[in-house]
Amino acid sequence: MIIEGAPASPPELARLLAAEQANAGSDDGGVVLPCGARIPSTSTPTVTKPALTALLWTIRELGGGFHMPAVRPQHCIDAYAAIIKATNPDICILPGLTHQCGWTPRWDQGAIRLVKEDASTGLSEVKRILAALSLADPGSDWQLIAVNGADGKPAHANNQTSCALYKGGQGISAGKAVVAETDAGLMAVVPLTVPDRFDCCAKVALAAPLAVRARAFFAKAAADTTPTGALPADALVAYSAPAGLAGNEHYAAFRSACEVEYAPPLKQGSRLKLPYWEHIAARDEALLENFMALGPADVVRQDRSMHWEALKSDEHPEILDDVSGKLADALALRHTSGEPAPRLATTRIVDLVRAVLDPAVLPTVGADDPLPEDGCATSMRAKHAGQPAAGKDTTAQACAANQLAEAMLFARLLSDHWPVLGELRLPR
């Protein structure tokens, strides 16, 4: 290149250039690098820290209720553990666990007797999930933290309680959980200490309502727990509704009472469409939970109170897009202090139907992008379905629509609320 008006080269530079040309064919041992090469840096490369991942899962009537027994089949417990392991959260929030308080029918020497019980059956079921999770994912060292009242017993409201699981193997530890009284009701608060390996602040508090919904029991419920603490200024707040969040005034009041930052709604539904009789049970819960009030011999009362109707035949969807649901669970952030607080980087719904479907069927029913939970609980669904009857039409059984219907049935048995998965990161 010729530059107009360039100054003359000094003689020293000319001698250096001549010496370089004379040694062009010799090996310098790699001391001289060709133009454009990068000199290896001695500085430590920047490492991107992983986000702290939280899973919110409202497992319907875990511990017993109108639709579910107090003790779930083992294949259901194994399915919960498999799905939690597949989605790989660091912490797991489980609200709305049943606290049995009432009269329970028991078989006693050839007769059915009513026994008054007061037991944390929901926490007992969570301990079974923890045991199954420890076997499926031993390296994570999962730990359970329950929320106790001032008396040292599990705290509950409306016969429900909440708890959290966390990975002790990742260096996460928990402090003493407390019960906070808010305008939105009693909240379980779990303080966590997070190691520096995560892209998160060192202290994270989890907050979730003790009761997901008000339940009407025919026996007198135990008194609600006395508050033992306060809602912290910064917290990851979980919310779960018996119905959808769209247009839910209680959800709007909850967000205002807890001063949570606005969280955009998710696009996927987290609640499967419920059968007809489950809607009836939800409306007339006080009547239906007391089976003695139905009057088995009074058919007129049954007809008037239960609204007996012929059930319509199900129309099973053939693709995943036709599986109907509605959003009923949300993760949000409360940030009322001036301290740095994490943000929800990404949030998504864990698809229970895809989790229990055979992986080979997923492309047929319209599953395009793979998800971590795909097919992780297929064997549990197979145990629930049992062995096919002799002479059963295997062609019909292999039909994608029939497999999807079976997957929906098993997913509904696990819970009609699907888990919500969120990633916490510090703002940049």
C-alpha cells in the first residue's frame, strides 16, 4: 500500500526488515506468530453460572381427599420422583398437602367403623416421594423441610400444609421454616442459603400458601396455626388456584397483598380438563365428603342433591394440541427491599401427558421439540394400566389416540395441576 505523504522509513527499520527476510526460512520455535493469531491468555476464562431452578407442583389431594386415597399406589410415587428428576430442579415447592382431620371409615373385624383421625398424611406421602427420589437421583441428596407451628407440629390451615424439597448435594441448605400471616392468608416461608456456584443471591426465601383451597369437612377442623414469623421483603412466591388464573379476582388480590412483581402469564395450560362428576364434587363438596348424608335409601334426595345424569362418551384427542387445560399455578417474585434480588429468567409448564407417553408415540401425536420430561414415567403408566387382557385387540391398543387417552388418564391420576418450572438469575 502506498500512502500519500507518508514519512520516510528510518534506517534502523530497514535493517530489521532485511534481517527478517534473511531468516524467513528458518524455524524460530514458534516464538514469532503469524499475523492474526491470538496469543494464549493467562487470565481465567469467564464461566457462566447455572441458574437456580425452582419447581412448583400442586399435587391434587396428596394425603387423601374426596377423589384420592390417603396412600397413593407406589407407581404414582415413583412417577412423581421420575418427573422431578427429569426436570432437574434445585428446589421443589409442594403446597396444599392434606392434613387429615375428621372421621375416616376403617374396616374393623368385619364391620366398618368411623375413626376420628388427625394426621399429616400429605407429609407422609412427600416422605415416600423423597425416598423414591433418593433412589432415582442419589447424587443430589434431596432434603425435606416441613413447616411447623409454635407447638412443633406441622402447621396447617383449612386442613392443609406445605413443604419444600431441595438438593443438599448442590450445597443448598435451609433455615427454620416459619408461618407468616398476610392479607392473603397464612403463608409458609422457607429460607434457603444458596452457594456461590449459582447465578443467584446467597439468601433466597420461598413463600407458598398453606392452603390451596378452602376445604369443607364434616368434622370440625382443627384451629389454624398461629403465625411464627413474617413474610420477608424478598421472596419467590408460589400461587395455586382451584380454578384458572384468567380473570381470577383472588389471584389479583393475592398478588397485591404479597406485593409481588407482575409475572406474564404462561402460554401452556397447567390443569387438565376435569370429568363431569369432579365438577359436581367441587361445587357440592360439603355434601359429597359426608357419604352418610346422601341417604342411600332416599332416591328422591339423591336425585335432588346429586343431579344424576347420564355421562357423555368421551371424545379422545388424537394430538397433543387438543389436550385441553387451563393455567392454575404461577411463580412470582416479591422484591420490596433495596438489596439485589434474582429475577425469573424463564418459566414453563412441565407436560405430564408427554412425561407418561411412550417416546415412540410422541412424533405421531405432534410432539416436535423434545422436552426433558418426555417418556420419563412411561413404565409407571404401564404398571397402572396393567397387563392387557387375553385376546385384546393389539392394533387398537397401539392406536395413538388410545395411547394418548391412557396417558391423559394416568396424568390426571397424578394431578390435574401440572408443575411450573422457573429459573432464577441475578439481573445483568
